[in-house]
Amino acid sequence: MSNGTQVGERPLRYAPRSITTLPADQVHGWTVKRYGISALRETPQAEVFDFGRLTVCLSLPDSYGDALSYGYNVVHEDEDGCYAVVGWWSRNRVILHTRTWLAGWTELTVPVEAPGHATACIWEAVPMAHERDAWVRHVVRPERPDADAYLASTVSGWF
């Protein structure tokens, strides 16, 4: 990314990529579901997940206290560096807020917000779509939200 290439400009051919689910994380009063995507191996390296946690800390507002405070983090390693999407649900449970970050391999401790209002790539959209459906199914639609069922609902495999 330090070579001046903008997000979405590097030539790329589609090939399935591995999506891995990790245990949820607790960050500043939030419960954050975590996913890893890799173009290089089955599961991203540990420093990629550290990059993802940093982007979560940079993105999330104060938790909602006694209201549900849930979000997710999708980290994605590729040849040119790492990407991270942080999504969190509003207090009224129907609005999704997101921030997208990127960093070159030598800059994982200094994420930069994705230029051009980029949101996600086709691989990152897989867990994002799953999170939307799980949130509706387990939190928004039922009379009483079932946070445990929401946390248990994950996606992994090759997409």
C-alpha cells in the first residue's frame, strides 16, 4: 500500500479464500465477533489479528452500557498488506456502522482509514452478510434478543 496503489486498483483474479472464525473478544465494553481471511494461507498470522484488534479499538465508540453492545471485525491479509472492517450495531439494533482500515506489511501498527469510502471487498462481504442475517435472526426479530445464539452463529470455509 505504500507504493501509491489505491484500494481496488490492483489487478486481481477471483479465487476462493479461506474464512476463519475466532472466539469473540471483549473490547471496552463491547463484544466483538472476529473473522480472518487470507489470500496467502488458511488462517492469517497472529500480527494480522493484532492489527484487527487495534482497528476495533480505534473504531468503536463508548459501549451502550446496559444496552446490547455487539460488533464484528473482519481482518484480511493479502500480498500487499492487511485490511480490516469493523462493524457495530446501533443502540436501537437496526443500523450498522462500519469503518474500514488498511496497512502495508511494515505498517501494521499504524492503520489508515480506507480511501474513497471503501467498505469491503467480495471476500469480506461474506462474513458481513452472515452477520446481518444472524443479527436479524437472533437479535432483531425475536421478542427477546438471544445474544448467545447470535454469538454462536458464525461462518467459515472457502468462499
